[in-house]
Amino acid sequence: MFRQILNLMKKEFLQLKRDKKLLRVVLTAPFMQLFLFGYAATLDIEHIKTAVYDMDKSKLSREFLDRFFKSRYFDLSLYCKSLDEVEKSIDRGTSKAGIVIPPNFSEKLKDNKEVKVQLLTDGTDSNLARIGLNYASVITRGFTFDIFFKNISDTLYTENNRVYYTLKKNEGKLIDLRLRLLFNPELRSRNFMIPGIIVMILLVITMILTSVSIVKEKELGTIEQLLLSPIKTSELIIGKLLPFAIIGFAEVILIIFFAIYWFNLPMRGSFILLLSLSLVFLFNTLGLGILISTVSNTQQQAMMTAFMIMLPSIILSGLLFPIANMPVPIQYI
């Protein structure tokens, strides 16, 4: 039994070695995809090109704008002379956002009155608009508190009633909210995306390799010879699966090390447990590849069927969209 399985495995490795194009895909595609997706598939929005229309032109308005452009989230793209110029800049794509400061900005701030500053964003990119709005809200809130504390530190001081209400840098805090982020303190989206990309790459490579390998036997007519040979069905399946399981497992190890040392992905926990669960996942994807090969007669059919399974698997996995936001029936799928 073991000799027959080893002979089948040797046959698969020889076929893979002779197929130079497929061999190049197996050896290079996972690393190329991880390299490209690792940099491209990120939810971090930085350096948003921003146009400015400052009608106040005061020291406070400049300090307010400095809060934006000294951060890594906003870059100054254009100083405008009218609101229409700001809108045209966003329409042309020169800017992705615009800040409009009213003429009485500094006066109202000094009087602790409400000031309405307009933020325009390009809604064609909803993700950028939403995240940019959150960044702007945080920056504006911090600037507002600083100005408010500075104003009232000089006015709310009553010595006769022994009421001292000084709000300075290290004195008299309202609410000291201390935020602690677990597992990903820098909120790097790569720490979430890259493990998902690794799984996605393994799903694509192993499922397609297995299904195409068996369907190729059908197209060449050699599957009948294998079925007529004194080999059990279980031996045939194991002999077909193990070569790609070995290739997939080797790629798992190499890709994980590539992600850790190239993308600085933090590795916490048991590496052995990670490899064990990866092996279980590999056999699941290889099993799906065999299932596809049984319902496909050509390599083209196998590829199309594989993509029909892969796309829902990736979309519903929680990598792109939170599972909790999906309808309950789809969550069970």
C-alpha cells in the first residue's frame, strides 16, 4: 500500500517538475501575492490631500490648521481663495478633502462661542471619507479643549470664596480617560489583514492545484489507466493529495516567516499549534479540490468552479466585512 502511494506521489512530483509554468506559479505566486496584498490591502488612511480656505487668517486659525498638517493623516495640497475653488479642487481630484474656516473663527473661540468649521470630503471613496472625518473630529476636539482650558484658566479664579478653578496642563482634570488597546496597540491594519491574506493564498493555490491535477488526468485519458491499475481508491486519493499537502505545508512555513520578518507581523502563542491548525485547513482545501475535480471534465471548468467556491469563502470569512454585521442566516453559512 505504502509503496503504491509513494509511486503516485513520485509521479505527481515529476509531472509538476516537468510543467515549468505551473512550477513557477507554485514557487513564486504565494510570495508575490503576499508582497503585493500586504502593502496594498490596508485600511490605514494617511496623507489625505487637503485644500484650505482660511477666511480668518489669524494666529488661532493657523494653529488649528497646523494640528491637521503636522499629523500624518492630512497633507496640504492647496491654499484656496474661495469655497468654489475648494470644491473644484476636490472635483478635479487634486484634493480629497477641504477645510473652510469662517472669518470670525478666532473671535468666537476667545469668547468660548461655537464656531462652525466646514470639512468637505470626496464621497466617491466612502472609506476615506468616513475615516478622514473621524481623524478630523479627533484633531478638532483636542484643539477645542486646549483653547477652552486656556481661556477659562484666567477667568474662573475667585479668591474671596476660596474657589480655585484653574485648568492648566497638569492641574484640575475633568475626566482622565485612559485608553488601552489590546493585541494591536498601534492599530496597524496589516496585523489583521496579512494573516487573512495568507489563508486566502493557501486556499487559492492548494484548491486549484489539486482540482487541475486530477482533471488533467481526465483530459489526457490517463485517469482510466489509474482506475484499471491494482490501486485502491483510497490509495489513489492519498497519493494525489499528499504531494500538494507537502507543497502547501512548506509554503505555510515560508509565508509565515516572510510575514514575520518582512512585515514585522508579531507572533504570539504557540507556533506548533499554528502549524497544526494550518495542516487541518490544508486538508480541507485539498478535499474541496478533489470535490471540484469530480464534477469537472476540463481544466477550465475546474478553474471556474474553484472560483465560485473561493469568492464566497473569502467574502464571508470576516476578512473584508465583519461577520457580526451580516444577516443572521448568512452568519451560519
